[in-house]
Amino acid sequence: MPEHPPDGRVFAMPTHRTTRAPARPTGRAVTLGLTLAVLAGAGWLAGMIYTLITWQL
């Protein structure tokens, strides 16, 4: 049976930090989504303005 560390833990903890992948893909996806949302909103607004201008014609 393996011996426990003296501080009562069940197993030894690693002493090094793990490296994390940068959050660039997520940031790119959010930027793309926001850009598409702005374009869709601008298109909707342009359609509403066009509808109001041509409503009485």
C-alpha cells in the first residue's frame, strides 16, 4: 500500500502550472457574430426606412 503524504492528502499534487490555450478562437467567433448582427440590424433598419418612404407612393 502506498504511503500518504505527511499533510494528509490522498495523492501528491503537481507543482507545475498547466498552460492554457489562448482564447482567440472564441474571441473571433464573438466578433464575427456581432458583426453579422450589426449588418442584419442595418439591413432591417434600411428596409424599414424604405418601407416608410414608399408607403404613400
